[in-house]
Amino acid sequence: MTVRDKTRETVIRRLTEALRGSDLRIATAESCTGGQLAALFAGDVELGPSLERGFIVYSIDAKCEMLGVERSDAERCEAVNPEVARAMAEGALERSRADVAVSITGFCGPQQEEEEVGLVYVAAATREAIEIEEHHFGDPGRDVVLDAAVGVALAMLADAVTILRRPET
């Protein structure tokens, strides 16, 4: 088992624990990862029941039509910017019965034109708040960037679910 695998296993365990005993539901909105995050949920007996739905919005048209992303934002930087990540997460939340939505948009490679391979934005939204992260993973290979993006999304989901589950003080 690699260090990356151990890290992912730890994050999945943390998310599983945060969701255990709750009826919280998750929606995913994935561009560059093409459904890998939703597939991870669907393939896990403990996480699967928490997946409310997943949106795969690889094209600009899909982002705009399915999630309500503003076309001007989507056309800027090939839809890899924080505004698109925000709109994807908020759109997934609005178009589902989920309590938390997470979105992923980025350039995973190979290099095309002026794209920064490894630039990924991940957003996690609840009805009360949204968090957006920008990551520069470099160009270690497409699969590594995809895995890293999914790992960030899992960690952000675990944080969001933990906050939602905290008792009010």
C-alpha cells in the first residue's frame, strides 16, 4: 500500500465516521474526474447510502444546462476557475435533495495550449456555507492528478459533514 493509498483510506474512514448514524445526503458535481468520486461512493457499502446523486458535467454546455453555471464564467479559462467550482457545487445542491454538495473542475493533462496541468478547484457547499480550494498538483500524470482531486474532495466533504453534525452551542 502506497502513502497515497493510506492517506485516502484515512480520509475515507474519517468521512465514513462523520456520516455514520446520520441521514445526511451528498451530491457530487464532477468535471475533470468524470464521476470517479460518485463511483467511489457507489462502490463503498458504508458511503453508498449517503450518495443522493452525481452530476457528470464534463463539457461547458453540461455545466451551464445541468447546474446553472453562467456561460461567461464557464467560457473563461475553459471552466477551470473558482466561480465555476462555486456554481457547480451550489447548482448540485439546488438541484438535489442533498445536504452537502462537492464539485471538482480542473486540468488533469496532458498539456493543451495555455492550460496549467494540475490546476484544480474543489468546492464543498452546504445550505449555510461554501468552501473553495485551489490546488496546483503539477504534472505528475493524469491519474495522479485525478486521484489527488478526488482525495481533496473527500477531505472537504468530511470537514463539511463534521461541521453539520456538531451540536449547536
